[in-house]
Amino acid sequence: MKLYHIPASCSLGTHIVLKELGLDATLVKVDYKRHVTEHGASFYDVNAHGYVPALELDDGCMLREGPAIMQYLADLRPEARLAPPNGSFERYRLQEWLNFLSTEVHKGFIPLLYAAQAGNYVEMARPKLEQRYAWIDQQLAGQPYLMGEHFSVADAYLFALTGWGQAPWLTSYYKADIHFDQLDHLRDWYQRMQARPAVRQALREEGLI
């Protein structure tokens, strides 16, 4: 398999899942400004939308959306329990989390990441994203991971996104103007995530630590 990625972007979540599952994949770095791979090929030939992650399978098939990719990978090694079984209520709960993270958190960051272009809209977008993170913080009260006792692909996705904001207890890679300083449950979860060997390995491979 090949994982097309940009360091510290949302593709970090997929990279973490690969490491958690012990699956082999070649990393192909993408230049997000020029939309070319590290080998000089047009990334638009891989994904017409121009964004990561993209996962090329051994048979040449391509998956291009992070939540779908992570669930696909989790189902390759169901014994690892990174995703509940298909058809179970807990699987729908996981999909609820992935949809929330994709539409409410991931997309919520976009105006903050492109503040110059977004202009005054940033002042409307930031409070909404702060509310979403406050709610996540509440969900993490009394449980180690988003789905409860077990790490899931949703945690990998949230970890990648949270590294775009700022707090004394995290290394901010994109320095979006949102601060998580008072979110104690999120802080504990983030530090728990940082301690996972697969997370550290993915961060090292992307040159982030």
C-alpha cells in the first residue's frame, strides 16, 4: 500500500492507524502548495480534489477520504479492535464520531487555518469550534478514549486535528488561533495519546519529533 500524506495534516490520523495495526505502507509525501508528490508527479492524478490522505491499495484501487480509509484499515485487523464490528450499534457510534470530527471539527478549522482569506468570518467560526471542543472535553470525562475504554480510529483522527490548535501541553504544528488551555480532559487524553508507541512512531516518521 501507499499512503499519500502531508506531515501534521489530517493524514497523520491514517498514519497512526497504520502503525497501531502493524500494517506496512510506503509513505509518499505531498507538497501541498504545488500539489506534487515528492517524486515530482502531479498529485491531482492521484486525487482530483488535491487533498490528503489517499491510500493506494496493492491492487491499484484508491481510497481518498480519511474516515473511510481508517475504517478500511481497521477491518483488515479486526482483532485489534480499532473499529467495532460492522452492523453493531457501536460501529454506528464510531461513524457518528467520524462524521462529527470531519464536518464539525476538521471543517471548523478551515477558516482559522486560512484566516487572511476568511477575514471577519474567523470571529464567527472560532466560537463554534470552541464549543465543539468543549463538548469533546465533556465526553472524555471519566473515560480514556472517545469510544470509552478502547482506542479507536476516531482518536487517531482527533489527535491529528487537535495538533492544529494551541495549548501549553501540545506542540502546535499549524498554530491556528484557538486555545485549549482549560480543557483538562482533552489535555489528559492528548498526553495519553502521545504516550502510545504507534503515535510516537508516526510522529517520528513525519519529522514532527
